[in-house]
Amino acid sequence: EQAMKDYSGVLQAADIFDTGSGVDLPWPNTNDTSNKGAILGENQPVDEQDVTFSQTTFKSFLYYSKLIRCSYQLLQDSAFNLESFITNIAAERIGRKLNEDFTTGTGQITPLGVVNGATLGYTGLTQNSITYDALVNLEHSVDPAYRISAKTAWMFNDATLKVLRLMKDSTGRSLTGNQDGNRGQGITPALFGRPYFINRDMASIAAASKSVLFGDFSKYKVRRVRDYVMVRLNERYADRLQVGWFMYARFDGRLIDAGTHPLKYLQQAAASP
């Protein structure tokens, strides 16, 4: 029996793309939203308005599972496929670290997490609670051009979900419709008609914390370089009659924001001085 603890969130919501190598990958961005067309008079020349570009550069950080060793005796005596079990353990270890960095990474020696890549959408009036009005203000801080995306969603941790499930409308109905228990039955739980993702690496509701994300998660891009690789060390520990394994994978994550902020966060009120 293996203990479980959820580490999902970002990879379920983000847009993942694969590359064959890990060299720096520039992603061009442009913001032309302030420019408009014009009416042209007869026999008049057209005006010029160039398009300017910036770029987001994707890296390829090398993640690994740490070394796992087991004895020849355990390999021979195990009643189940031990190597497959160790492979799953190693993949979960990397998955936990990836979700942490894809959530709160700084973008320097780690990927840039969704929280640090997002923009302030609304500052709540309370430190230790979330109001209905705060959620509505956060939702409408995101431009309608992003709100119509099929990947637009909410993200928060499980403790925050509990607070939201306990919130009631004027008829006594939960804002989330009490659907979370049906997630494993093919039903996508929703808040205000938008799906939500539980991410245990997001901050809980507390003074100045960034407790809720909302926006178009397709703009958070996860770069995967090829695939996970499992390495088996047969000779290194042979004198101890042991075999070693470790897994590695190369990833990066960045929010593509050309200037109109597709993903925003709710920040709790700051602590009183």
C-alpha cells in the first residue's frame, strides 16, 4: 500500500509543447492593441505604424528523481514488478517538484511559476477570507478576449476550495455546486461556470497571500524536452549486490504575456502595521 498526496495542478491546466533539443527557445510576443486603423481621404497617402516585438526565452532545466537502490534479493523475491513500481515512484518525485516550480518558481534558476508570472487582478478587503465580490472583481479584471478561451479556469489550493464551497448564494446554494466529489466520474467541477484546478503548492488564504488565480491557462506554456528517461545502474553497486535507478527529464515553464495580462491573481489584504 503506497501513501498518496496530490501534486497536480499546473500540468493539467497548462499548454504543453515538446522540443527535440534543449537549446534556448525564443518565443516572440507583440502588443498592437493600442493601434487602430483610420479613414483614408481620397488621394491621401497611408500612414505607417510598425509592429514591435519582444520575446520570452524558454530554458531547459534538468530535473531528476534522486537515486533509488534495492538489493538483488528484493528483486528476486518481489511478488510484483518492482522496476515498474520504482519507475512510477521516480516519475512522481519529479512531478511534485515540477508542480512546485511551475507554481512559485522565480524564472531564474527555476521555471517561472504561474503565480509569479501572473498580474495582480484584485486586492481583497480581508486578510483571512474571500468574498463573493472579490471573485467577481478578479474574474472581470481579465479581458473578455481571454475569458472566452476554452482553457480559462480558476486555480487555488484545497483549503481555499473548502472556503469557497462553504460560501452560499442568496438561495443557500454552494458557489461550486458541491461537484468536487464527482471529479473522478468525468464531471468537471466549476466556479461561476468555469472549471477549477486544485493546486496544493498555491498559498493558503492569509495576509498578503496570492490565494486565487484566474485566466487563460493556455498562455502558460510548459516546454518538455523529449521525454522522461529512466537510468538503471547495474554495475556501479554490483559489489553490494544492489541495483540503482534514477530518472531525469528537462522542462521549463513560462507565461506568455505580450502586455494584456491573460492570467491574474487575487491578493489578500495586507497585514495591519
